Amino acid sequence: MSKLKDWAASSLFPRRCACCGAVVSAEKGFCSECEKSLPRITGEVCPACGRGKKKCTCKNKSNYYDAIAAPFYFEGNIRLGIHRFKFRRAAYYADAYAREMSDTVALRFKNVKFDYITEVPSGKRARRERGYNQCELLARAVSKNTGIPYKKGILKKIYETEKQHGLNYYMRQGNLTGVFDSDRPEEIKDKVILLCDDISTSGETLNECAKMLWLYGAKNIYCISAALTEMKGEKR
């Protein structure tokens, strides 16, 4: 009966490529054309920024998190797909990205035993505009794929800020100071936490979230993102 339900669902609501939107088979996340040009992050990576060693510009800067990883660079067809996911109510794209993120967790953090995964929080304005917190959707799906328990809303965004992608390096740093907090410190102390984001540019959002987890006594904090922007000589 479940197979019949799955067939009916796929017939009425076919799965679509999480980049271009073309119809794909139920087990696929991306169409064959997009799959060929996915900007994957491969080889040795910098744990401080998650980018390939040859593309790292952070010089192993100090962060409140232990390491960050992502399956993709935020460019090409991935840029198109994640924009659809975030801004065009393509919530179902979360499954495809979470599958890749789950594989990345298994590869980059294979020796880490996580207590749980949680998401970067969003403000009320963003949730109202999008209809969901895309980071929460990713975290839930990664949890399902990996077996890492999911905890919703460990962190809260306590006031609205300017969007990070429109700011320069220094403004991004100050834009998020004091924005995040938690009312559940007992669930943070001595825990090994996987923090989930959609796109990381400078890493400041994740670092500010990680700072709060650290202040509340987290043992270790690791970050997983769907994509990282490629830092190309950004002015600081």
C-alpha cells in the first residue's frame, strides 16, 4: 500500500531538480544536466572556513566553532537552486540538499558523536516572508538521514537585523553582535552540537550562534551548511 501511495504522490506531485526545477525520478535530487556541473567541495578542506585548501582565504582564523563543512560552493546552478529554496517557497528542495549535507557530515565529521543537531534561527520577518525557516527544514532532514537527534529552537533570534549578504566584511561582523540567545541553557551545557545553516559567506552568522552555545557551556560545536560562498579577495 505504501508503494502505491508513493507512486500516486509522485504522479500528482513529481519530484523536481533542486537546481533548475526539471522533473526527476523519485530517488534523484538533481537532474543529469545539473549533476554534471554541481560545484562540489572536494579534497582537503580548511576546517575553519570549510573551503578547499587552495580557495581558503581565512588563514585558519579563530572561531567559536570547531569546524565547518559543506557539500557545495554557492555558485552556478547551486546558487539558482538555493535561491528558489529560500525565496520561492520551494521547501521540498530541502531533501536534496540535506542528502548531500548528510554525506558531508559522514565524510568530514566521521569520528564525531553528536548529541543533537539544531538550526540557525530566523527572525519573524523572514519566516513570514518565506513561510518557513529553511535552516530548520535542512536540520530536520539531516537528522532523519543521519540518525542525529534533532532539537528545535535551541537558539533564538531576539531582534531583526539587516540581511548579511548586502553588507561588507566589517558590517557583517557588527550586524549580528548580541542577536542570538537561548532560554534552554540546560540543553546546551556539555553537549556536542551540530549547527545547521543554508549558506555561509563570511561565517559570521554561524560564529555568532556558536559563541552563544559556547557561552552556555557547549563541549564542541560543528557547523554544516548547504553551500559556502567562494571568497575572492574580499575587501576587509
